[in-house]
Amino acid sequence: MLSYTARPEPSPLSIWMEQITPCAGELAWCHSTDAYRLQKIIRRGELRSPTPCKVFGEPLSYFCYGRPAYKKASSTSIRTTGCAPVAILMSSELLKWRKRVFPFDSGGFVQGRYSAWLHRSMELHEFDITRLPDCARRFVPSFYATHLDYLTLQPRRPTIPYADFYQVEALVAMLTDTDASKADDRRFIVELQVEQPIPFEWPFVRGLILPQQLRATSFVSTFLKGPGRGVKVRYFHCSPNKVALEYQGLLEHLALQLQKEWRML
């Protein structure tokens, strides 16, 4: 478990990113869960973590900028609908509740998955970009030409010099390396951590990507007629004989399509 304390001084990465002009558009923040947990979220009317995070030791909800990047890595088949994957797309209003923001999956950093690209003495706080209120809108133009390039994992080298910023150099090395054997594509996402409960209602919730089986449930229909009125839903066919990870590409595709409809791209 990581004992993490934000430093009073700005991180080197956030200092460098201050030179970047924020892009105009803004993507949704995506939360990955399953049908069983979604039912609990809807019934209590809020999204919050009921248990402490294994990495930071405190209750945290995790969100990925624009893409449902977190994966259920189990090799066991889904078997029951309750275990089927679900993606929730939420408004950028979430940033006002930010606890921490990092330019990658913080768990991957703590577990040493990025060691091929980072100096061995680098610490997580050196990449903390929480203090920037428009951190995600600065991160994308730092390393990508467009939001679409960010979502489709097509980075570019920064146009702003970074010779004095070894954290930026490490990110460039990590983002431009196509070898997935060391770390998966969670190294390409902006991660948002929220500690407090979030109202699970429109307009905080913008979209849901659900297995087809949930179309017939009373908790989903009640939500969409009530606090979720206005939420866009995309359903996909889900087989109990497949593992949840097999649907990852489909979830990402549907999230991209929704954001195109919302003219975020």
C-alpha cells in the first residue's frame, strides 16, 4: 500500500505543462464496473468506493479520461449477467472533486510496470498534475495532435522543449513505445481519483454502455425514467461464455462513438 502525500511544490510535469495551451474540447470521464455494482450504484443514488483502494489505502473512485481503460483481467468466463462489464461516461464536472490526477494508471507505476522508461529514482509525485484545473485539456496537446489521436493511441513528440524535464522525456519514451509486453494501454490514459460520493444522475452521468441483458431490468429502466433522464445508453450483446476482457475493445469503440455524437471530437 502506498503512503502518498501531495507535495506543496508543483510537480516538474505540471510546471512544464503550464506552457501548453489547453485544447478547446473536453472528453467524458469513464468509470469501469460491472452490472452487479451498477445496480448498487443506482439504488443508493451515488457513485463511491465502499472499500479503501489497495494502492492508496483510502476509498477512491477511479476515472479515465475519454476511454474506459481499466480492465477486469480475470480469465474466468462471465457466466452470470452480474459479472458483465459496464462503462459509465461522466461529465467533466467531476474535476471539481478531484483528489489526484496522473498521466497514467497510478497502480501501474506503483507496481513497477513503467520501469523500462522511468529513472529508477523517480517518484509518483513528480507526475502529479492535480493542481492544474484544466490538466486533461493540457495533457492531450502536450503529447497528441487531437483528442481522436489520444483515444486511438497515436502520440506525437511534444512541440515545446523539454530538455530540463526528465519526467516529460520518460513519458515521451513510454507513450511512443509500441511494445505492450511491459505495460498495457493503461499507460496512455489520464487517471482521475475522486474521494467523495458523486451524485449518480444527469447531468453528471452522460452515458452508459451496458450488456443487452440489462435492458429488461427494472433498476435500469427506473433510473432512465427518473434521475437518469437524458442519459444516453448503448447496449451490446454479451455472452456468459466469454471473459470480460474480450469486450474491452467494444466498450472503447462505443465510448468513442458517444463522444462523437456529443461533438467532443
